[in-house]
Amino acid sequence: MTAVDERVGLAHNSPALAVDPTEERIVASATRRDSPDFGCALHISGDGGSSWLPADPVPKLPDGVEKCYGPEVAFDAEGRLYFLFVGLAGAGNSPVGSFLVTSTGGRFSTPRRVLGPERYMVRMAVDQRSGRLHLVWVQAGADPPLGGFAPGPNPIMASYSDDGGQTFSEPVQVNEAARQRVVAPAIAVGSDGAVHVAYYDLVDDSRDYQGLEGPKWENPWSLVVSGSDNGGRTFGRHTVVDDALVPPERVMLVFTMPPPSIVAGNHGEVFTAWHDARNGDWDVFLSRSPDRGGTWSAARRLNDDPKGNGRHQYLPRLSLAPNGRLDTVFYDRRSDPQNLRNDVFFTSSAPGTGGTFSPNLQITADPSDSRIGPRYPIPSARGMVEFGSRLGLVSLDGGAVAAWTDTRNSQLESPQQDVFATTVDLGSEPKNGSGGVSVVFVLAGAAIFVAVSTLFVRQRQSRRPAPVGAEAQRGE
């Protein structure tokens, strides 16, 4: 694995961003690569996201690991950087373990194995008050078949470390045992140490859960948040945020299903966001809990284009600024009558505004074609393109840094994807929904744009088939 790979035709997507709380100019980006083979990368900005340099946290993969996948990145309150990835091996791209790299002063540790095999969708969060490092994942109870999980139980599990990732607690189950098809966990830790895990309950949808052939599932899913009030030792709160999620399409691959987004504030507030098709096309929704996840508001539509206009908005990413401002970015096709090309839009709610969001602000200068990217030879993914499972977003008091999958360097017949980043200047708070947008190049295929900042990395994390033309026939 190399940290920088500028070959044409690579598919870089799914950026994750983190900011160093001891020095806000330092921002880290972890990304994954999905074609022609799996991999990951890390980039660091020393000027708040205006420019980027590659870093190589894993110059040599651990013994028994052939590929890196599904990277996560986080900082603790002392400025220690955590880089987490899943190691894959074999023709089936089986996850053989999860590995953690730490960095202080620019020197990376040797990867340490922190989870065993058959752990999927591994996510990470740091308690900024105590320094406790939390992991959450889906644990397969049996070797998954091609494209999906075996029938359950395949529970969501959690563990934590109080010594910087040297040792971890005994894992505990997050979801209620009665929920048999839970996927796509996302984790957030509040300033009070409460741990919140959002995930989807596919209910009776065995078609997507097991990767079976067939049309889009017509019955609703549920969005659930489970909480721990004792720092992750046990999870006793299980609250349905919304049980009327209309699946937007077939799940391309359940192992890489995009998770909801969740953030926790300083005064017991928790926010979660997702997209679904309850209005006919895809919309982005937000729900707020004022009481640490005990109760949740009705779903609120965040995209401000006309309802039911046939244009898709999806993959929202939330971030809270230190001053309490809530920012959101998402993919948006409102400008394309054919509903194919993605722009990225931004909206924000200033603290003390009662949840009033600014008008949606487009932060991309060029749209990306959702038809460009890798495809997987499995029944559930027939005709679908992998565009990644998330956007990246970090918020500061004066603005935000956002990152997304971009195809401006690509041709329709190519799977090439790049990751671009931009800074959004809001001053101390959003002004009438607009702000300065400065797009800077970090990395993109083999091209450089003067006004564009791009990042990319590739990594893979579960049993997922390789794209058509790649070496593997099934993967995490």
C-alpha cells in the first residue's frame, strides 16, 4: 500500500475528516480506494484545509494482511492521531482483523491489531473529555456468503480503550437482541461521556441484508439509536428515531451500506441525519433529541428544493462547531433534469436559532456523474455504481471543511473517482445562508486544478466483491 497513487482509473471515495483540537489548522483526511483494487490513504492539512500533503501511516501491512480497507481517522484532546483500518486477505477479501495506528509528533506507530476477523463496518470515536477511544462494528456470527450477511444474529458490538488503543474492554452488544437485521452503525460521544450509536434496522428486508436478487424493498426500515450512559460499558437506551424510512433503492452491498450520520452536543443534544424516499424522490432528513437520545423530533427535510420534483439528495454528513453551530453537507442533483449529476450542498443552523437552517448553499463548481465508478458482480448490485459511503465534514467556529467523491477528471466508461475538498468561510456564524467557498486541490487522479483541493484514498472493510475487472470475486 502506498499513501499516494496517481494512476489514472483509480476509484477514490468515502472521505473521513478530523480536526486536531489542540491546533485547528491541522485536519486529517482518510479515504478508501475501490478500483482496480482495494486500498486506503491519509492526507494532512496544516492550514485548515486550504492545502494537503500525503502521509503514509502503514508503509508495511501487518503479516497476513494483503489489503487495507475502510479507514477511519480521529484526534484525541491531546492531539494524538488515530488511524484505523480493516485488513483484508484471500480471494474473497475477507476481513482478517482491524488495526490501529497512532501518531504524536508526526511519527506513526506500528499497526496494532485491535479486533479479530469477520468484523464489519468498523467505526471509531474519541471521548474528548476522558480520552476514551470507542469502537463499534457489526460482528458476523457465520462466514457471510457472497454479497450479504448470513441470517442472524449478527449483532452490533462496541468496545473501548482507556490507554490509547493498547488494550480494549470486553465487547458488549449495542442493539436489542430482537432486532435481527441491524446494519451501518455510526457513533458519537457527547461532552458528558454518553455514547450514542445510530444504525438501520432493515426489519423484514432479508433481500438486502443477505444480498439476494430482486427488486427494491417496498416496506419501511427503522432508524434506531442505542445509548450508553456509563461510557460504553453497557447500552441500555434503545430509541426508534423514525420507523417510516422508505428504502431509496436496492442496497448495493450491505457491508458498505452508507450509515446515518450522528453528532452529540454539549448540553445533552443529539442529532442524526439520513436520506430516504418517502416523498417519491430522495430527500435528506434530520432529527434532534434534546435529552441525550431519550426522545426524538419528527423528521425534518433539510434540502430546500421543491418536494417531489424527482431530484435526489442523499448521504448527509453532520458536524458540530465548538460554538454549537450544526453544519450539514449532502449530495444534490437538483440542477440536473436527468437526475444523474451530483453537486454538494451545505446548510447550517446557528446556535440559539431554534433549529432554523440557512438556505442550501452549493459548494461545488462542477457536478459529478453518478454513473462513474466501480460496479460489483453480485445480484443485489446489478446496474449500480459504487459512489462511496460518506462525505467528509469538520466544523470550526468560523467555517467548515468538506470533502466528497468527484468525477470531473473521469470519462463515463472509466471507474475513476477522486476526492475533492473545500473550505467554507462563515465568519463567526452563517450569514444569510452564504459564505465564502474556497476549493483547493489535494490529490486527483493525475490532474491538478488551480482552484480545487482534492484528497483520495482507498480502503476496504468487509466481505465485498471486487469491482468488475478487479482480481477478487467477493469482498468484505
